[in-house]
Amino acid sequence: MKASRHLIIAASMAILTLAPALQAKPHNETGQGHQPDPRSQADTRINIDSQLIRDIFRDNSRYAGQVDRLPPGIQRNLERGKALPPGIAKRLDPRLSRLLPSYSGYDWRQVGDNAVLVRSATGLIEAVINGILN
């Protein structure tokens, strides 16, 4: 009697322990919280003709805003592609921005003496053209 009781308790414990594992999604399905494949993000990068943009800025330099030097920490964040603090990235003059190539979901900004392509939704930097306003 004691042996059968222990057997029933052990079987019940095994069923309760294994039930959640049997209900889990298979490993090949991505569930909520999984990051997208980084290779697919690399495919969405934008090709930018930096020489064309430099020519546009050179020919229309009168529309460029005041050039201020960036603090070293912000310059490093710019190089790394991180989001910039509010107020650092300045909107371009509309006469200049309409001459630049446009990309859906992105905006051109001026950061110091650099032209920066920024994602509109996140503020993350897609591309930097250094020293364009020198």
C-alpha cells in the first residue's frame, strides 16, 4: 500500500513537472521578446552617395546653419550611431533639405559640421558624413 502510494505521488510529480515543457513552443519558432536576426537588419542599410551630398552642401553652403564643435562624448556617440541628446541635431534649412536625396522614414540633420541621416521614429543615426560644413 505504501509503495503504490509513493508510486502515485512520484508519477503525479513527474506529470506536473513535465507538463509545461510539453506545452512550450518548438525552438525554431520565435516567440515574443526575441530579437530579429541581425543579418536581416544589415540588408536594410541605405546606400548613400556621400560625394553627391558633399557637392550639394558645397554648392548651397549659404543655407547651412551655424557650425559648433561637439563635445567629445557626443562626438563618440555620433560615430557609434547612438541616439543623440535632444537639441544636438539641428534641422536643415528647407531650401537645403529639399535638394538632398530623401529616404522614407529618415531625416537629414546637421550635427556640428556633420550631415547626419537619422531615423525619424527612433532618432538613431543611420549615416554620418563628417566635416561636410568645413
